[in-house]
Amino acid sequence: MSEKLRVISIAHTAVSRSAGRLRYAPFAGRDDLDVHLVVPARWKQFGREMVADPPGDPGVTTHVLPILFPHAGPFSWYLHVYRGLGRLIREVRPHVIHLWEEPWSLVALQALALKGKAGFVLEVDQNILKRLPPPFEAIRRHVLANTDHILSRSNDATMVVEARGYRGPVSMIGYGVDRGVFAPAPGGTETAGREGLVLGYVGRLVEEKGIQDALDAMARSPVPVTLKLMGEGPYEAALREKAAGLGLADRVHVQPWDKPEGVAAFIRSLDALILLTHTTPVVKEQFGRVIIEAQSAGVPVIGAQSGAIPDVIGEGGWIVPQRDPAALATLIGRLAADPAERKHRAALGEENVRQRFTYEAIAGQLLGAYRDAARGYR
């Protein structure tokens, strides 16, 4: 029997089992692969502090390590490093180190310095090309020059790493969705038979997400529209004030974050999910995980022409121009009059997820990159 391919995957996102660990589950039972997952003992981002879920994940051996600077930091510089990472690398002797972090992060520099002869796989999301201040630009260029394979979230993210000197192989990789949780409502849609449309949003309540465009569209809409928001953020008060000013206060409902099962139930109560992100010099939608959660749950998506949104939605929804409430209002009127169109797009969205965003598909993309990066190191 040939030697198992040994991999160490480092990912602060995997502090949460539901957010980052399920992608490795399809590796369970393989006799040719030994994956060790490194996650921080705690992590803080977007004002939320998380303690690592305990080990015991299928498909990987999870290591919860102490971490210095356990947060994204100002301007998402990612200054964190792991205590005990060097010892783990010496014990496992990986053929490949997979870093699910951006290339300017200190943990990227740490992992590169400790990797020895292992191949190096880097998974990137950043999709806006900008020069970073010292020392981060130098760190990024050094890390990219020593990376064997890039896993890229979007074509824009690929453009960024290539503009900063990377010349090696690139594979595209999406996020995965838990189809057991984000499943369509039994017996069909939960929205059948009601008047008007119910639109919804899940995420941070910040200005750049374009929720204000939905309010303006509702004010113009020829049909009654209810807007349901799940999330928290500094823009909530402004949204409530705007809704009241437009006479829509009784048709806008806000509720806090919930566990994945609660998010899935919320999504199933919608006729369509919205993601109307505004592109700015510092913001461009990198993926939009809630898109595939909605599609998996049988709900189509209305998205703006920002970053990766059109590619991720595919045929499972509709694209409107950014900052164009009039176009959105026109689309709302059309969809209210055509439930068959909504049902058709919902079916296409489910197929989009089955083809591209199951955890089995994501695991296959990971394995392909691991094997490629290991070729020169085994």
C-alpha cells in the first residue's frame, strides 16, 4: 500500500464546526489521506467572540491550539499566530500544508517558515487589488513566491494574486453548504398562497450591503412587499428610520442572528433572498455564502452585479444593477405576477448547489490541490 498523503490544514474559520469543518467530512474513511485540521481556541470577528467547538470531526483530526491575537485585527491584517504549530508539524511530518488564510497574514508567514519540505497550498478570498502598507505587502509577495498551488474563491481573487507575482497553478473553490440543514420545506414552498412578496436578507446590517435599495424599491413597488432581515450591525437604526420615513415600518422586520437551523427556517419563509452589495474601493462581494444556503433551501436569490454574486447565483435567481431601486421594483412586480418563474429559478438554484457547492464537491477540489502540491515533496 502506498504511503498516505498527510496534510495539515490551518483555518481560523473552522473554529466553528458548521462554518468551517463540514467541508472535510467527505474525507472520512479514506485509506490514502490523513488530514489534520488546526483551529484557534477562540476567535473574534465582526464583534462576535467564538470559542472553538471541540474536536471529534469526521474526516480530519482536529487540533485546537492556543492563538496570539485571536481576531482579524484593524483593516483585517490578521496578526494571529499559533502556539504549538511547529511541534505539530514535526509530529505529523505533512506532505502538504494548506492555509485557509490570506497571504499577508502573520500565520501565513509562520506556516511558511515552519513547513520544511512540505508543499504549500493557499486558499484566498481577497478580490480587490490594492497595495498593502509595510510589512504586509512584502509578506504577501514572499508567501505567494513560495506557494505551490492557489485555491481561489473567484476570478477577481485570482487576478489579485497573479498581479502580485504568483505564477503557479490555480484551482477554483467555492464554499459548501450543509444540505441536511438547508433543505427545501417538506411538501414544497412555505410561501404559497399569500399576497405580494416576502423578501429577506441574512447578514451584517451595514450600509455597503445595499439593504436601503430594497426599501426604496418597496416604496416604488406596484405590489405589497414585506422585508425580513436577520442579522445585527451599526446600520440597523438608519434602516429603521428610513423604513419609517417611507411609510414601511410595519412591513420591515428585524431579528437577531440564529443557529443554522434557525437561519434555514427563516430562509424558507421567503419568496426570494436579496444580496444587493455595493462595490466600493474597499468592498466587493467575495462570495456570498447565504446565496447557496438559500438555493439549497429551495429559495431563489436576487443579487446585485457586485463581485462574485452573479457567478455564484448562476441561473438560480436574478441580477440587478447596483444602486438601482427602480430596476429592483420592476423585477419585484414581474415576480409577484409569475410564481412559475420563481419556482423555475428555485429549481435551477438547487441544481446549482448540487453541481458546485456540496461538501463532496468542495472536498474533491481540496484533494486535487493537495495532490498537485505534494508531487515534488513525496
